[in-house]
Amino acid sequence: MSRLFGPIFQISYVVPDLEPFIEHLSGTLGVGPFYLFPTPLAAEWMTRYDQPTDQTDILAHAALSFSGDTMVEVIVPGPDPSPYRDFLDQGRRGVHHVGTWAVDYDAQMAAARAAGIPVAIEAQLPISRFAYLETDTVWPGTMVEIIDAQPAMHAMFDGIRRETVGWDGTRPIRHFE
């Protein structure tokens, strides 16, 4: 658990192509199946560096699976500016961020801002609030995503986790039904 940002539950990869990377994760590591998150995001509002933006098409694809209790997320950036797009444009590929469950979202965000950690994106979705903190500017590595999940998000994630138990390796990419 991060005492500053809440328990880490997710490792997220940013890649230019979804299927080859999921084939690697499922074929080489046995992780799957991956469920495609609905895109584009249904953001009620979004900010980029604390400035409101209407450029919210930040995900071309987001696919979710679990390895035990750890969520594995694979993201392909959408066309609008985002930390994912920035990551690829810098020639980087691979682990982009760790996701944490917010313990007290407002207090954690206030503490991050007070510590001078830039907030690359913050948004409100119907099932969560989230923010990407540029912790990688403080020390090279990964960003931190703080997620303030609603019960519907927890239920969706729990359903995905149940599907991964005893997965037989077939159909590594799936859609929510």
C-alpha cells in the first residue's frame, strides 16, 4: 500500500498496438482474458494540467485483465493529447503507471498538489473520478493514477477478476456483454 496515494492494485502498460501485446501477455505469461473497456471515455469533465479541456478522446483501446489480485491494463492512446500519447511520443513503451484506490481522493489530490506534483489529467466518469500524477517527473519511472471508484466500477472489475480464474487460454480479447 502507498501511504500517500492508497493501495496499488493495477499495473498499466501503454503500447502502440493492442493485439500483439495482449498475445504476448496471454501466450507468454498466461494472463487473460482481457476485456475491452468502453471507449471513448464518457467524461463528464476533464482537465489537463488543471485546465478544462474538451479533448477527451484519450483512449483508442483499454483492455483489462487480472493476474491474481493485480489488474493488468493495456492502453493504446487515442488521438487527443494525453499522458499515454506523450509516453509513446517520447519513444517509450511498456509500464506507464500504477493505479491506486483512493482512500480520501480530495485529501490525496490536495497533498499531491501541495507537494508540487503536476496533475496531467483529472476527470469524472459515471463510475469513477481519476487523476494521473506526474510522479515520474520527481523520480524517473512511472506515473501514479489515483482512482476514486464507484460501486459500479468495483463490480465491473470484480467480474473481470472472476473470469480470469481458471481461464483456459481461449479468446484472449473479449468485449463486455
